[in-house]
Amino acid sequence: MEKALYTYQTIPTSPLLEMPQTAQMVFLSLTAITTVVCLVYGTVLGKRNNTFLPVLFVIGGFCTILLEPIGDLLGHAVHPQIGQIPFFEALDRRVPLHIGFLYAIGFGIPLLALFPRMHSGRLTSGFVWKSFLWLTVGLYAVEILPIHFGLWCYFGKQALWVWKGGMPLAWILINTTVNIVPAAIAYLLLPHLKGWRQVLIVPIILVAATGAWTGTGAPFLVAINSDAPQWLVELSGILTALLVLSVVGGCASVCDEVTRRRSAQARPLTPQGG
């Protein structure tokens, strides 16, 4: 006698949507051009400081597109499938080409902006918190237009979704950690990333971003993919927010310690008088 299949399902099926063609082409063009600009600027910045890291920041961001289908599945997001210019498909999620470029600039721009401070040993906790604030506000604002024009959307249960025209707040908070955590790790490892070791920043960005996103998002990601009532989903969103703040605080402390250490190493010894 065959055993009955376990069919209970808590991850909802994504809606089938049509991609707006004009918006898709405009967004694809903008993201592709901006990616090229980031690569050119990264090359100039790298030559100026004798390092390949700025270019590798952009490449590492592009490779982190592997996180997208995981995030879409667990976080209840979808890119319209009909008429989409696809990049790849996994976990029942089709990822469009423009999202690959968006990852390159989504990581590239913040990391390139932080690099001068990283390279000169001036990345302090205050600057990390300011970056976190600007990233949170900026990412929320940037998403409004793509959502409005139907380039992607969120559906089903969500935590802290105060306005349906924007990203759920739980999403925006964990999305900021994917920039802060890799930046802090890169700053910590910077003295060791010489020669061929510089290429290690690519997998470091991928692993750090994926771990930061799923780790801080775990409470609300589990809650929205369960039969939990909405009040518990909202509570999970608050717990995720607290995790995000603690992780950013930890990264800020690490950056302060690295800055103090590099400052001490650069300070000349004071000769002792006789």
C-alpha cells in the first residue's frame, strides 16, 4: 500500500503577472548603463589606490543575484513572468535580466562610496549608522516607482507593510544589512586582501549578504510562511527589526575597532627622552 503524499503547504503560490514592456526596457537600459558607470568608476578608483577591489565590489554584487530567488520565494515577492526578459529561473521564480544589473549597482554604489574611508582607515561607527539610515530611506524611495509600474510586487502575508505602494518595512530593514555586513567584513579583512586574495571578496560578499539577509529576516520569513495569525507576523517583523539593529550595531563596533587599530599602527612612535 502506497503512503499518502504530504501535501500541506504554507508557502503560497506566486500570482501570474504580465511584465510592462516599456517600463522593463527603460529599467533594463538604466540599470545596464549604471552598471557600466560603476565598473568604470571602480576601475579609476582602483588604479588610483593600486587595487582591484572597487571593480570586484561590483562583480561581487552581480554574483549575489543568487540570493534573489531565495528571497522571492521566502519573502513572497514576484517579478512578472509573462513578457519578461529572463536572466535565469530557480525555486519556481523567474528572475529578469534587469535585476542582475540592479544587484551590481545595489552593492556597487554603497561599497564604492564607502571604499575611500575603508582604504584610508576612517570607517567609524558613526559613519556606519549614517550609511544605514541613508540606505534605509534611499532603498525604500527607490522601490516606489518600480512597484508602481509593476516591475515587481509583494503579495500574501507580510510584516510591517504600512503602505501597499512601497516595500514592507521588514523587507527594507533586512535589505540594508546586505550592504552593511559585507562592508564591515571587507574593512576587517582589507589588510589581507592583497594580490590574488582580492578575488576572495566576491564570494565574501555573496556569503555575507546571504547570511545577513536570511539571518536577520528569519523571524518574519518563518512567520509569513506558516499559519501564524497576523498579529504574530507583525511581532516577528519587530523582532527582525531588533535583529537588524543589533547586527548593524555589531558591524559599527567592529569598524570602530579596526579604525583604532589601523590608526595606532600608522601613528609614529614618540621618542623617549633621556
